[in-house]
Amino acid sequence: MSKTVASAGTTAVRPGTGLARLLQENPALRIGQDDYNINVTANYGDRLDASEVADALRAHPGAGRPAHLYFHVPLCAYICHFCNYVKRKAPGGAEGERTARMWTDLLLEESARRLAHAPWLAEARIESVYLGGGTASLLGTEQLARLVAHMRDNYALTDDCEISLEGNPDNFQHAELAEAHALGFNRFSVGVQSLQSEVNAFAGRGHDAAMSLTAIDKLRATGRPFNVDMMFGLPHQTPEKVAEDIRTLTGLEVPTITIYRLRNADRAKMGIGNRALWNVESVRDRLREEHLFPGLDETYAMREAIVELLLDAGYHPSPCGWWNRPGLYPEGNIPRVSRNKWQRHDSMIAYGPGAYGWLTGADDTVVQTHNIADIGGYARLLQNGPELPLAFGRRLAGLEAAGLVLGFNFKANQPIDAGRFRRRFGVELFHDEPFAGVFAELLERGLVEPVPGAAESVIPTLDGEALHEEIISVYFHQRIGSFAEAVCRR
């Protein structure tokens, strides 16, 4: 962890807080609401069409290598005003059950096509699986059982494979979690976002605080790790209100509390999302005129209040933004999904509309894969033709790939080992440019620090964790990854 920093004539500031000071010292990291379109995948590299991505998938030597499996379920019981992920409102009753079956059929069909197209997928070592969305738990026990059976029958899941299920509090009010646990799900994620009724109602959420607390009780009863997603920077939130929420969660000893700043930028323009209501210019302008969006400084004050309470309660971020109780996970106290995706950047095989993944580990290149984001178009393709529902991809090499992988490693909040990048990319992080200049600046600014006892490793400080997405965007994606040139190999 970073040491307490004090400017002349000021009181010492606890690391991970004092964000006004951090932003004053690092103005390049001050990114406003409407520009906050940060994503850990790359928006650069050679663009590939669908056939080129399919060729890369077929040729990838992934057999026997570790990988992560992701299924995107684009169904929600309600549409939150801030959400810009690929989703649509699911019908209720018998029609809802038919819709859940249809989407399970589509996901199974895509998986079967991908397995036939790239046989190595059946031999990849699947160490973690995540069912997200949308709201994956809306599929219900019967359809979830079909997905789990398909995975076990067709993929090489490790004996200790982490299988995560995502849902909202209103999905976890009865026996849903116990049934999912019996199917083999061993980690859960619940999107609470706020325990304040006014905040949730204004954002279009379909649950209240009582439902959230009931869901947390049922999650605890599974005996398995779980995270509670919380947001800050929403209308009607204040530092005092978000602190009250976090105080409640730490009092309940929630294993992992994940904190997310409102992303009020249009992910549809990146080709990986839908447009949220609050992305609509007229709506956004009206909310701004009514002073309903907290300002940037107040938003960071909310994070500061959250972090103070989490530190006091003994939580530590691993990965960045995911605050875990001590001893929750082995080997760095990081969930397997985060170890696979971010720390090690293993291949991620992603199914569903708008799902994006990547192929990595074979050499010093990375191939990103992007599925068709249009929900209707995705469904029609799978129902009416033999093709894979791919939209496009990106091939990254040299500095582009190295910058991307560094960003993921930073996001993991685990040691960044120079030896790993020497072996994969043939570069010296602390001697070759542009890497050396970036890390020298991050060290000087107190955003990373050496790992004790490891001469060739650094790790984010709590100050670095506080601005991790901004650092990834500015230092790794822009200053390293945006240069389309080969790395200088020794």
C-alpha cells in the first residue's frame, strides 16, 4: 500500500482518499461524466471483419490452455435508465418462460457452432465461467440447468472451476439461489446499486432496500462467495447516503463489495452496448439543468467516503474496485474470473448478443472478438442460417497488445511482473521506452510502488486504485497502446 502523503502545510491524507488532491496533481486523469467511456478492451488495432475473426478462432492454438467462458443473457425484468449494456425487457408469465427457453436455445446453438468451428475449444482448460447480462438469473432454474449440463458435457471444466451467476435482488427472493447452488453455481453477483429508495426509483430499478437485504441473507445462506454491486455518482446520491449504504453492507460482512462510478457515455458508439435513456442528449441535458447529476468533485467525494469505510472494515481491493474481506480467495485474494480475465489475460470465449472476448497466449498478439450487438439480428442469424454471429474483431500486436495487457494487469491490482512482459513481448518494462517513462511517472506520482522482495515487480497503490480506469486509459491505452508499431525486442 502507498504511504500517507502530506503536502506542505496540510494534514496527512489517507491513501486511496483525498481524491481532490489526486486530481489536482494529475489533471490528465480528470475525466468528466459524458467523456467517461473507459473500457478495458481496446478501441484500437487492426479491425477484422467477421470472416477474419472466424479464421482466427479456428486457427488459435488454445487446446490445453487456460480460458474463461462467458454467456451474455440479454434479458431484464426492467430497463435501468443508466444501463448501456445489450439487453431488452423480458415479458412476464408464460411468455417470459418461452423467452427464457428461446434465449437458452440461442446460446446453446452459438456454443455448438463455435465448438464445431474451432474444435480446440473442447480442450481448453476452462477455469472460470460467468453468466451475466442483462440479468442471467432471469433464465430460471430449468434453463440454467440446461446451460450447466451443456458446459459440463462439451467443455473441459476444471474440478475447481468457478461458475458465477449474476442477478438482481428481485430475482433472489425465494429458492432461486439454493437451486442455482445445487446446479453447481459456486459464486454469485447481485446488482443492488443503492439501498436508498429514492435513488433506485429514479434510476428505474425494480427493488427496494428490504428486497436487497433479503437477497443478501439468501446469498449468505449458500455459504459461497458473492459480491454486491454498488454505484456512486447517481442522481439523488450524496456522500452521506452512499456511506450509509456501505456501512450497512460492511456490518453484514458482505464478502465482496464492488463499487462503480456512473458511466454516462454511449457504449453503443463503441459497438459493445445499447444506448441508455440517460445517454439521450435531451434527457441528459434536462437532468443536468435540474442539477440532478452529481458533479465530478461530489462523485469523487462519494468514492472517498466509501473507501474510508471499506478500509476501516478491513476490506482490500482485488481487482480494482472489487473490495474483498481478508482470506476470501486464495493466491492474492482475487476471484478466479478476475485472475483469468485480467491478471493473466487468458483467452475469453464469449457468447450472446454484443458479447466480446479475446484470444491470447499463443504469441505476442491479441485478437478481440465482438458478436453482433443487435439483439434481433443476433437471433435471426442463429435461427435462419449456419453462420457464427460475429460482427467484427481487432488484432493487436506490438505496443498495442502490450499496452492492453498492462491495462488488464493493472485492473487486477496484482503485481505487474517485468519478467512476464520480457518473456511474452521481449521488452524491459523499466528500461525500454515508452514503458520506462510511463512507470517512472507512475512511481513518482505515487500511483504504483515496488512489490517488497520482488525486484522486478510493481503494484498499484491505493491512490492508483482510486483512479485505476483513468490510469489504464491515459497511461496504458493512450501512451503505450495507441502507437501502432512493433515493440523493440532485445
